[in-house]
Amino acid sequence: MDSEQRSFIELFRTFLEEVVFTSVRDSALTPLGELVQDYLGVDIATLPAVTETIGGHRLIDADIALAHLAARGESRLVGVTNGQMRWQEDLPGLLVSRATFAPGPVDYASVASGPDSERQMVTFGLRMLEFDGHRIALLQRSARPDFGQAHARIEVLAASPDIASAVIHEIREQMIRLSVLRGQVLSLIGNEYGQGAAGATFLARPTVTAEEIVLADGVLEQVRRHVVGIGEQRARLTSAGQHLKRGVLLYGPPGTGKTLTVRHLLASTPGTTAVLLTGASIRFITEAAELARAMQPAIVVLEDVDLVAGDRSMHGGPQPLPFAVLDALDGLDGDADVTFLLTTNRVELLERALAERPGRVDLAVEIGLPDVAERRRLFALYARALPLSAEAVEAAADRADGVTGSFAKELMRRAVLTAAEQSREVTDVDLQASLEDLLSAREALTRSMLGGSGVPHGGDGVHYSASYGTPMSSSLTIEPDE
């Protein structure tokens, strides 16, 4: 290194020191900082903030918990000025900075607190309140992925970190006790910015009765006993040392009634927290499991789980999401009153450990294609409000071999549409014509989409027991491809 290089390095070091010194010298309490320091009565320049990250689906619970905390005594809620810049700073940065952050209007958003209710929630606001005789300042902010804030946060400033940590602990407990999510039916969703941040959508609890479901004899009763019955007998089972956590797998062709069965189970468990995950939202399985643990009794529904939990060998190696599903099934204690309810159209693609290992799935039930007696019941069910003769409906069911309830439902709609286009009531002739149309060669793909392929499920030689999904054929088992 020559003298010119050494001179440049020394000059650059001096420049950096001056930048740091100027930054420290110029930083001072902001107007917001002066307000907080005056309230706390201590020098806040060196106080650390204790931060709690909040999932988007739990922010409304945090807002309720904070409002409850503030209501215990005198408190003040203020907003923060300086537009978008405030989203780039943590709480200490808002209080001690060269920028001007001052008290301003509080930011609110109207968010759902139930299927038919809303709440005005603080999305950016600073609370000053007392906790166990100590004054604290608390910043409450929602996620803003567009500004690099992927998660909601609560930041607490107090005279000591121990006080701030105690506040966070109290907020967690109140979030569980006062949660608006408890006993609700929810779906977890993402957004275009934050693929890892789950928000919650409230859904109305289904009202599907047992009379609306047509399955093979004993199947619905078997599933109900495992999902509903265990919950009803939780006290006796626990006292006898038996576990409550259970995993149920419903498998079979599309349109045979798996989703309808799930809806009936949700209708049969009022007061139970239910989290529905389907498609891309299954990536929130970890959040769903954590929510179920906190809000038990709970049901976590994973629809079409084969889309993410398929045999790893078919994807060219280990997949993070299948592992997350397995971890969620394994992660809860046995005494957790939580049901994992899985559905799939292609059970042969499921990871073997997911389908067979006790403790993950302990009841696997095939929801198969209806036989002729079940088809008659299905056709009669969907024709019950129509002026069709019982003989015509029964004859249609007898002809439509290998079809599902979805096929019957669509058949009745087409018959009604045919009559409606001619401004008259539907007749047996319309039913027969619509059946001919749906059974025609040109509607082969439609029948397949409705679950009516005409090929019995398991035509590849694999048959599953109704208890554990274990292959019954001695000549073929489900193994990863060689």
C-alpha cells in the first residue's frame, strides 16, 4: 500500500467519523419524543423498546386487548405526523430523530369483527397509559408490506425492559381471553405484497343437516363420532388419559360429498373455532395450527391437501410446505381439543407418513361413488322442490351409473333452465332430455368435472380401509417412484 492509498483511507475514515458525529449531534427529541418523555418522566433517549410481532389475523384481537388495557385508568391516544416516513421508523426512531415527528391524527381502519360486524381499529397510533403503577408508551401499527413492514407490531417503551415485557405478556393473555376469533369460522388469506402475512376473513357457519348428505350407510356416523363425539366426551376421555387431538382424512372422487360433509361437521360444532385452508392458503398451516391451539376446541380444515402434501418423490425432492403440514399435525399436544380435517381427490399422491402414521391421521374414510340406492336418494334430494314425478327421478338415477351428487345437482338445474327458457314449469320430459344431453359423448369432460367418470374409484388396483387408509392389496403398496 503506497502513501497515496493510505492517505485516501485516512481521509475516508475521518469523513465517516464526521458523518456519525453530525448525525448524533443533530438527532434530538422530536415533538412526539418530548411528549412521551414528559409523560414517562425519564430520559427516553437510551431506553430500548420491546417489540411484539402480531399476525395480520390477530391484529384486531390486539386492538381489543389494548383498548381494554387503556380502559383500566387514564390514557391518551395520539397519531403521528410525517406521512410515509413514519412507517420507516421504529418507536425510538419516532422519538429521537433529525426528522420532525409530532402528535397528529390517529389512523383507523374499519375491519371485520365477525361475519356481520365491524370494528374501527387503530392502524397507527401511540398510546400512553398506566400499567401496574408504571407509565408506559406503546406504539400500535398494522402491517404495511408496500413500505417494507410485513407484519403488524406493538412496541412498548417503559422505564425498564422488565416492565415492557410484562405489558407484552398481559397483552398476549388478553388477546386470547377477548378474542373475536373464538368460535368463528375463518379463512386465512394473503395479499399481493406480503406472501408470508396471513389475514383473516370471517365466514358464516354452514347450516348443512345430516338429511342433506347422502353417503354409504354408516359413513357419516363414523366421521361424526370421531370429530364431534370426541369433543362431546372430552372430559371423560381426558380423565381416562386418552388424547383429544385427531386427524381425519376424507378421500374419494370429486363431487362425492367430501366438502358437504365438512360443512355438516362445522354446522354440528357451534362454538368451535374453525380455520379453513384451501389452495394457496394452505401455506398458512403454521398460523392456523397456532390459532387452533389458542382457541380450542378448534377444527383446521385442509381441502385438497394433495395439492401441497403430495409424495415428495413426485416433486423432485423435499418440499417446505409438505413439511410444514406434517409439522403442524405433529406439533400439538395430545390433550389439545383440535381436529385436523383433510380432504383429497387423489389419496395415492399423499405423502405416506401423512396418510398412515398414527398421530397424524387416525381416521381415513373413503367418500366413494354412490351406488344405485344412494343415487336414487341423491336425485330425489335435488329434485325435492321440483314438480317431477318420483318415477322419472328414479329412472334417471338408475340410468346415470357412476355419477355423483354434483352430477345430480347440475342435471336438475339444466332441466329447470330448459323449462324456464320456454316460460313454463319443468316436466319429466325436460329431465329426460337433460339427462340424455349430460350422458352424451360430447359431455364426457363435463361428467368428469362433476365427478362422474363412470370408472370406479381405485381402478388402479389400490383399495383403502375405512380406518387408516392402509392399502388392502398385497400386491401393490404406495411407495415413492424408483
